[in-house]
Amino acid sequence: MLRSLLALLLSAILLSSKIRFGSAHEHHGEEAGGSCELSPDVRVAAEFRPGVITVDGHADDWTDIEASEFALLPALDFDADKAYGGGRMSVRAVHDGINVFFMLQVDGEYAYLKGENSRCPSVALMFQVGEIATYQNMGGCSDLPGTCTANSCRGHEVDIMHFSIGNAIPGRLYGSNLMDNINGTGKDSFGHLVDTYAWNPHCRYLDGIGPKANTSNARNDWQGAWWHSSLTFHSGMVEEDSPYGKDGEKGTYFFEFSRSLRTMDRFQQDVQFTIGQVSKVAMAFWYPTDGNPWSKSDHYSASCNWLPLDIPLASSGSVSRASSSGSWDAATAFAMLLSVVSLCVAVFIGYRVSSTREVPFTPIDRL
């Protein structure tokens, strides 16, 4: 009995080490109060797993990836008693040496109203770009609305990916697209998976758009999809299938994203990921509680400060898995080639033998 109690206590300690409650950031000008001490063990790890993830909103290919779990507390009233009723946010990440992938998972009743983003769930990822960019106040530049410039707010840049699903079909890919990228912006005209940057809550713009001194030719570098576990139609939905599921159905939301590790940004609007280095990330979640539309500041935060995002070098285990798969493919191809060559040689010899003219036998006594 004592051994069982000790095992239960240890499990509880290990589970609690993944979840951290703290004060959140304020998105409308006032810096969050209170202390925020994050455990060094609280982080998001994007391990090297090439050829594993397909960005389709489904979590089947993420089952072997370790998740980090975070409590979701209101950003404007960071009180544990007012936590999101659906539970915690589960975050997984991997990279393949070229792209980084994220899977955000949150339990919640199905809610969808076509064309009404604020009556549907929404998620955002925010990354530190400038070296002095703070989690609080979205970068922390002290400039007032309308006065921010790339020079006056230098070093306070944050990169934000925001996905509002009111016009997005479950399982379909949104974000980066040819039409908006030709126009040189981080806009998504189809599903509102936008690529933005900010210096503070009042100075937030789509990539490629902003104050005159910071207007540039940019693009949306993100792609993503969403799904809900209550949806049972898997052969591909279209817009006419809206609302796609039954309102109020219990289940889990899945939000899946990808982006290249490096982008062609030259104006401090995109975070640049480097293998072997740590970046800083934060997550936010909006939900239309009781059917009421949410506002921009009416969201839940997964942490009270930046979370470390590890993008490690390939481990020997992951490399051996990838190389063994590649070696097996090469060996199989070589064996098949050898078999084909052998078959061709056999056919050729058979043909030559069958086509050779027979030499008549002449007895010696007739010579």
C-alpha cells in the first residue's frame, strides 16, 4: 500500500512539472502585474522527426510525439478559479531540418458559425523577434498608437500567427497562398490564418504593411489546418457542408501549423529559427463561451511569460531511424535493379541460343 501511495505521489509531481500557472500578458497597454516565475523544466521541445507530419488538422501522426500541457487562464484576470472550462492546452512540436510543425490541442464543445470568427474558437502563436521584446504588452514598445516606427521601436518586434476559423473548412489548408503573397502581405483572404508582427498591442500589422518607414514586400509564411474530434466525415468537406458538425458536441479541437525555419524577411517581421538554438514562444486561445462572441483581449493565455522553444540537433536515434529507412530503400532499389538486369541477360542469352543456326552432323567416314 505504501509503495502504491509513493508511486501515485511521484506521478502527480511529474505531471505538475509540465503545467505552470502564472500571470498572463495584457494586450491593451497595461503591463501585467504580479510575479511570474517559470520552472526551467517548462518548455516546448521540437524534436527532429523528418517525414512524419502531414498538415491536415488530424493528430494521428502526432501520437508518438511528447506533449507539453499548459493551463489556460484569462489574460485580463489571471485567476486559476477562472480557468478555461474545457481544460488545458496540449502543445507538440517537431522539425524536419527545413520546417517546424506545431500541434495545439484543446478540449471544447463544437462551436462554429460561418463567417463569424468571434463565434468560433481561435488560436495564436507569438514569438520573440527583437532582443528586448517582452511577453507583456506584445513586445513592450512604449510608443503611443500611431507613433510606432521601425526605428523608435527597434528591438521590440514580435512575430504573431493568428488563426480564426470562421471561414475555414475543417481539414483544409490555409495561410500562405499565391494571391496574397503576390500582393506582398501576410494576409490570408480565404481562411484568416494571418502572419503579423507587432511592437505593442496598439502597433500590430500584417507582414508587409505598417508605418511608411516599415512598409516592405513580404509574404505569409505559415500554413495550417483545424479539426474537431466530433467530425466523422473524413473524405473531404466543402463550404456547402457548413457548419460541418453538431453545435455543442463534446470533443477536442486540433490546430496544426507549419512554417519554414528561416524566411526571406529583411525587416524584423518574422522570427528566424536556428537548429540547436532556443527561441521564445507563447500561445493564446479564444473560445465563444456560452455562445458569446469574444473580443481581441478576451482570450486565455498558456503562460505568464515567454516559454523556451527548443529546436535541437538531430539525435543519434532519430538519425539512425531516418538513415535506416533510407538505407533500406536504397538496398531494395539496388536489389530490384540487379534482378531486372539479370532477367534481361537471361532473356538475351535465351534468344541468342534459340536463334543460332544448327550445324548439320557429318559422319567421319563421309569425309
